[in-house]
Amino acid sequence: MRIYLKFILKTIVILFPLLFIISCKETTGLKEENKIVKKENETTILPKKQLTEEFKKYWYAGKAEITSYTLQQARYGELREGTAVLIYVTEPFSSEKQVKADAQNADNVSVLKVNSTKNYLTGIYPYSIMTSSFYPVYDNSHALKVTFSAQEWCGQVYAQLNNKENFEITSHSYFESESDQQLSLKKTLLEDEIWNKIRINPMDLPVGEVNIIPSFEYIRLLHKELKAYEATAQIEIVENGIQSYSIAYPELERKLTINFTSDFPYSIESWTETTQTSYGSEVLKITTTAQRNKRIITPYWQQNKNSDLFLRDSLF
């Protein structure tokens, strides 16, 4: 009997540490598993939205949609006559390098790109402005990239946003107070991606109280802090098959309204932008307007010969 009890005690002494070690390993394993699940939940990407046959037929025909607008642009306290052009086209986009893809690759994302240009004169010297927004056609992410540049005789400014873990922004300006900047902002709605979202599905536009990063054009030309601002957004029917999407920024005393057709392809017909600005000793509220002029569907990148110059008559 004594020998049997000694055997049991020895067995317990030997097995107890082993059971403790196994128990600890299992507990640690559960904690690590929970961490992984949490991490996966935090990085969940919204599912792709199904593209309609109508969308595919219009946007994947190997052509671009180009629309010219008659522009009345507010600058330095006055309205300036000019032209604006919106160029929409789909293209493969490298999510890794965040540039237009040269070849097929597993990481490519199909984007609807809009190049927005403005040209106008301020007295003796010209302004040339361009903004580009690269937005996934599946409408399941923010713009993957936004670029902006403005050139005039005083100098030039440039800004670029890359959609990474945050919005990583690089900005350069000939103004000392702005000069060279590197910013990292939390992801939120971008005004510059609204122009893409309208063309994909305006019914998915956010409404009500929202935080929005205003357009790079507005931020840089009016020398505002580059950040998200509180705004109120609304969509409404205007008339004759036209709807409008408006964003009002109380802090900036600014309102942007974009008018577009109610039916696909949701073509942008006009827009207005009312801003408050100081010029000299005056505080002014002035409204920029753009009204559609002409629209063509064409592979413009192939039309670069002198013999193609006549095609510009189709726009201006």
C-alpha cells in the first residue's frame, strides 16, 4: 500500500508541471487567436459592388468622355472668364505603386479617373489648374490617389494624396508659409472624389452631417489649412431630369453644388461654388459658375497629330 501511494505521489509531481505548461500554451494560443481576429476585423475591406452591363458598355468601350464648360471663375475678388474640361476614363491602376499600370498584374485596381482642368486669365497673366482623382469603380474605398497642380506667372503649387494606412499627403508651394509639407490625415470623405462617385452611383453619396477634406484647389488657392471640416451634404431633384448634390462648409462659409443628370451615365451639367474671401480691405462672397458647353466620346490619346486639331472644334 505504501509503495502504491509513493507511486501515485511521484506521478503527480511529474505530471503537474507538464499540465501547467500545456495549460499556459493553450491560453496563450487563444489570446493570439483573438488578436488576429481583431486585426482582421480592423482591416476589413468593403465588398466590391457589382457593375451593371450599362456601366461596362459605357465605360469600357476604349474611349474617354470629354466635356467642356464655360467658366466664370472667382479670383482676387472678381469673376474671370475661362474654360473648364472634365475628362473621364477607366484605366488599370497599380495599388502597390499607385500609378497607372503598364501591364496586367494581380494587384491592379480598375479606376474611374477624372482629370479636371481650368484655364483663365487674371489681368495680364494666365492660370492653369489641373486636378486628378483615381477612384475604384467598385465604389468600395476612398480615392486611391489625388493630385493637384496650379501654374501662373507668380509660381506653381503641387499636392499629392496617396491612400495608404492613412491619407499621406505631400504638398509644395512657392509661398514660404506653405512651402514643403508632409501630412498624414485620417481617412474621411474627399471632395475631390465626389466627382467620381457621382458618375458611378449618386444614390450612394453621403448626406447629412459629414466630415470632408475640401478640394485641393480650394485649400491651396485660398491658403486654408489642409484638414477635414464639418459640412452638411444633401441631394435633391432640381428639374428637367437634373439632380444636385450640395456641400456646405459653415466654418469656411463656402458651398459647392454639382448638377448632374438623374439617369445613367449621370453626366455633370454644371456647378457653382460660393466662397467668402478677403481681398484688400474687403470681405467678399462671390460665386464661380461652370455651364456645360460640348461633350464628345473619343480615344483622345490617339489623336495627337496636327491633322487632329480640327477635333478641338468639337469642344470649344
